Amino acid sequence: MSDNNQSAISFDGEDRSNQVRAGILATEPVAIRTFTPSQLVISHSAGAYHWTPEGRKLADFTSGVLVANLGHNPTSWWNRVIKYLGLEKIKDAGQFTSSAPLTAYNAITEVEHDANERLIRNLRSAPGGEKLDQVLWSASGSEAVQKALWAAMRQTKGRDMIIATRGGFHGKKGLAGAITGSENDKERDDRVRFISFPMEECDDLESRKQPIDLSKYKAELESLWEELGERICCVVTEPYLGGGGSYHPQKEYLQLLDSFCVEHDLVFILDEIQSNFGRTGPMYAFTHYGISPDIVLLGKGLGNGVPVSAAVGRSDVFASLGFGEGSDTWSANPLSSAAVLATLDEFASGNVIEQGEQLARIIEAGLIRLKETGVIAKVRGEGCVWGIECAALGGTSSDDVAVACVEACYLGDDDGNAIHLLGALAGNVLRVSPPLTMDPDELQFYLEVMYKLFSKVAATLGA
Ligand SMILES: Cc1ncc(COP(=O)(O)O)c(C=O)c1O
């Protein structure tokens, strides 16, 4: 098997998958795909599982990068999407079928109207969501980030400086890229200044339980205020560093940022694109962190797989943008609106949140046990979003151990039990984030499979 991302990866006995992998490599730049040593080819998916063209089944521990919170293709969800589009089923209706249009640019649909009302009501009923009263739709997370920042920067002339938290991930494009990472990355935008995120204080479950000393973070904020003062318009952060390696801070840190914004009349933007819709436990992470953002950014799980994102926030902030300044071809398209309504319905009518909480306990215990294998050094996370940091083993670096683990899970055990993992975040961190609807016994079973596979990796690399 090739070990670099420029040549086609192939596995024995996977003729169709290998053909697809090679074809994709020939017809797409590698830039479109993050590197994974498995390059899983998915033929179809249902619930918490994917199948390869060869018929191999893999448990999905990624939810498609935290998107399919309800699992893949839930039947009741699809039925609701179809119903919201006004399409009970596709009958033989002649050349065209009558339903909501799939694009309504320069027009308004009722499904968009209903999605706005439902989403705002849902957010405002969550403790801390009281300030959120308008929705600015987009198709991707980074567009939502961009639009929220535009609105904050335009609100008051001369106030266009952004404070972001170092090590975050908000996307790759435009201002979303500018607030990602740190000042040490190339091509920085000089309107962005970074403050520290307490990574050391929450680098493992145990350290996160310790009280946090906020004085360093307060001093950084005060020093920026002294330097820039009224030029600052907003503070933007994530509830936890997701792409940055799964660092879930003590809630007092986020509360400090929130109160700094209140004190100085700044817009507090919380990027919940990963965490929304039950990922960290409650529907929105801001409720259990005890904060009240002015704008919340939503995406990923918001449409359970249909591309949709949103900045939901204060109408007085969004009023800084005029007609068309936050619009694009796909913003508020009816398919997205129908998907959001269907996803909200599933959360309202089922026990998704409760099941997610049950899974959280199983994941926590299972991942802590993985430390026994010697492969995992640190465990971080909450709800159904966890990061496990690999250890260096023998002469193998922790980054290479992470790659070996992803590959071992892809190939599976002798009985054909395999797991799809995201890999790796920030070099050596493996993400464990199954759908919230996975069967608890099956989750337990696959964590056991992971334990055995990691023990094998340890025996091979540690020897
Ligand atoms: C917290 C966060 N914000 C923003 C984004 C960007 O979203 P998108 O890739 O849809 O542009 C991501 C993507 O992973 C994310 O995790």
C-alpha cells in the first residue's frame, strides 16, 4: 500500500474500490480530500454503518465529520424532508413533478419561512439563546462564519478588528480561514488578533476537572483592549477546539469571553458548527457552558447531511448588511429548509438527546479503557464527540501510530468487524463521534473491537 497521498491507495481484495480510488485520483486534485490512509469507498450507508462496494460493513465512528447526528438516511427523517417539500411520493405525474422548487433565488418559499420560525424558537427556548432572533442562511460552515463576521465588522464604522482564539478551526476560505489557526500561519489577515485557548488545562479528562486559573486569559484580553480598544468589534470562538485536536475547556473560560464582550459591547460569536444538534449532550453547547452568544453559527448536523448552515443572531447586528450582501445561490434553498425542519422534528419527537447521553457514558468508559493498550495517551471529549491522542510507540511517532490505528480499524478484525475513523486531527488525535442514534450495545461491541485492534497495533509497533 502506498503511504503518501499523491499516489493511489489500494488494498488487496478490493478491486472495485481500488478502481474507484484510482479514478478519483486521476480526475480530482488531492486538495479536495483530507488525507486518510484508508480512503474508504462507500457504496451505501444506513444508520451507524457504511458498506463498501465489496460488501464490507464498517461502523461509522465519524458521522461523516459530525454531520449525520441522526445516523445515515433515517427513514422517518427522509419522509419528513419529502413531506416538507410538498412531495408525498413521486407519482407518475407527467414530465415534471410538482413540489417546492429546489431553488428559489430571488423569491421566498413557505418552507424557508417555517424553518426560520422553528429554528429561532428552538434556539430561544434553550438557556442562553435569548438574544438570537434572525437567521442568515448559507450552504457551508465557512460561509456562515464569513457572513457573521461581515455583519459584526460592518456594525460600527472603524470597528473592524476581530479577536479569535488560537488553535481553532472555522474553515479554510476567506475570513473563516483568517480566524483559523494562529498568527504564526502564513497569509494572516491583520484585522484578526488571537488570544490563548486553555489547551494545557484541558488536555485530558482529569486535567479538565481541575479549577482553571483565568488570570493569564484576562490579562491577554485586557492588553488587547488597551492596545485596540474601540477598534475591536467581536470575539469569535468554538465551544471546544474541534479540528484543533478536541480540547474541551472549563466553562469558566468561555464565560470569561462572554462577559468581556458584554462589558465592552462586543459581538460574541460562538461557532457551534460542530457542536450543534446534540453533539456535546444538549441541543446546543452554549446551554451547558452557561453563555449567551450574540451570534451562534450552525452547520453540519443542522441538516443531517443536506448542505446547510446558518448564522443565527441579533437582528440589530445583521441589520448592518444591506439587500443581497449575505445572499448566495444556495442560501435558504427549499431542500435545506426542509432538511432543517425534518431534523428539528426528529429531535423534538424522539429520544435522540437521551440516547446521545447514554452513548456518551459508554464512549467515555470505552475510550478510557483504550489507554490500557498503550496506544492512547490522552482522552478528551464530552457527549458524542471525543478525541483520543495517540502515544509514540517504540520508534514510531504518535502521528504514525494514529495512521496505523485508522488503517487497523479500516481493515478490521478476523471476524470482519471494521470501523471508519477520521484521521488524524492535529497529527495524532483520532476522533470518535458516532451518530447519536447508534444502538448502545453495538457501540459497546465496536469499542471492544477497537480495543483488540489497538492492542494488536501496540504489539506490532511496540515490539
Ligand atoms: C467549528 C467549525 N467551524 C467551521 C467549519 C467549516 O465548515 P465547512 O467545512 O462546512 O465550511 C468547520 C468544519 O469542520 C468546523 O468544525
